[in-house]
Amino acid sequence: MDNMDMAKLMSILSKLDKKDLEAGLEKANQILNSKDKDNILNNLKNMNK
């Protein structure tokens, strides 16, 4: 990850409150521990549309 991506990520994280950040981390944890990562990612993409 280059510095520009890291700066963008830090900017996004700074705008989240604790509840949103914890929910995002939980989703990321589910994706990382799942055998069906593609299905979870597709569901998340569809939720954000």
C-alpha cells in the first residue's frame, strides 16, 4: 500500500465513530476468516449501492 492509499484510509477512519469502526472491523474479520470470501464481498458491495 502506498502513502496516498494510507492517507486516504486514515482520513476515512478518522471520520468514523467507534460503533461504525467496530462494525467495519467485525465485517473485515468475518471476511478474513470465511471460506466464502467472494460471496461476503459481493453482499457488502450490493449493500453499499
